[in-house]
Amino acid sequence: MNNNELYLQYRQAIQLIRVGRYEESLQILQEIDTERPETKNVHYAMAVCLEMLGKTDDALAYCERLIAKYDHPKARVIKARIMKAASEPELPKVDLISGIGVGRPPVAPPSTTAPMPPPAPENKEELPFAVPVSGRASKDKPARKNWLFGLGKKS
């Protein structure tokens, strides 16, 4: 593989890390590592993927290598985070639902039909076709037609 292909693969792996697809990113990074071994940025990205996948021993090995060879500050951060998580006792898993006495979720009450509105009166005054644009129509002043509704109609 040439350098451009390797660079494009590396950028793809970084994008996969950003969206949380660590397994796919790790596979690409491993391919790059076999082609160009001992590349600092590739090993750091691999350490990130391994940490996020829960493979802390492998992630620590990459961090140790980065710290020893390059004094990599971000590798120190990953190592410290892994060591802190390992030193904290794991919290027991607790079933919170059974402790409050809830068996099943409540059932919704049966639906009721809404009452129908009363029918409209039979003696409806016909509405004019024209819609006033501004002001109010009165007996003395006819309503102006809305230009949109008046298109193609003769008054």
C-alpha cells in the first residue's frame, strides 16, 4: 500500500472512533500496523479502541509502549484512567424494580369515545366568496376580494 492509501485508511479509522464503531476502527488500525509497524498515532488510536472495547490489558500494553518510546502525554491519561477504574471496586448489580414492589407496568384504562358536537343549524347564511383583505365589510362598503381567491373569477 502506498502512503496515500494508508493515510485514507487512518482517517477512516479515526472517523469510526468518533462515531463509536471501535471494532471496525481497530481492524483497520491493525491492518495499518502490519503495513507500517510502530507508528505512534496508530498505536494511540489502537489504545483508545481497546480501552473502549473493554480490553484494558491490551490497551495498557499500547500505552506503556507509547510512554516508554515517545513519552506520549495522552497515553498517560488513558493509562491513568484504566488504572483508576481498576482500583475502584465494582458496584454490585441491584434490581431496582423488584425492590419497590412493582410487578408489571400499569394497564391503561379502556378508551372512551368523545361526545359528538351538536349538528350545525340548517339555516346558514351563505358566506360571500370574497374574503376581506383589510378592514371590515359593511353594508355601505363592500368587502375587497382577496387577490388570490379572485383570480379568474368575474365579479
